[in-house]
Amino acid sequence: MTERVPDASAHISERMWQDKVEQVAIINGWIVDHKIPMRFNGRPFTTGKAGMPDLILIHPRGHGILYVELKTERGRLSPAQIEVASALKANGAEYYLWRPSQMHEVEERLGRWRKQ
């Protein structure tokens, strides 16, 4: 009987996932803008419009502006996040919903300009 190796990405927190994506972006030359999670009276909140993506990545050499929502493997989009994602796509924005199991796709997209 083959023992199944647990997938480490299944247990990563959203904060840790965001840190990993930001590191890959910075290594590949992207300018990173992100929401800063805060707490008020013990409750989490972020500044800005509800539903806006976690990251806005801008490449200084014209290789794109990316709007990125990050979720854990089981995380779900809120109605506000779905609304903003739809509006971004309707306006031609390059929008992504990335999960830890998609690290290969993240690395490919953020490093794509190097292959051009």
C-alpha cells in the first residue's frame, strides 16, 4: 500500500501564501501593492473598497498590470470580491484568483516576461 504524502499547500495560511507570491513577484521585478490586514477591537479589517484584490502587481517594463486575489485551498470569494473581479474582467484587466496549489502557474506568469 502506498502512503499518501500530505500536500503542504493545503495547510498554508492566506498571509503566508501572500508572502510567497509577493516574494516571487519582487524577484521577477514587479512593483507590489497590497492590502495591509489590520485589527480593530479584535476584529480583522482592511482599508479600501470591499472586494478589491489582495495584490496589484505592476511591471515597470510594460509586462502587465495584474490584479490578484489570493485564497487558501478552501477559501471562498465574497460577493464583493466576485463583483469586483467581474468588473475588472469586463474592463479588460488581467485578473487572477491564485491558490497555493497553483504555485507553478504563479511562477510562470510572473516570470513570463523573461522568456520573451
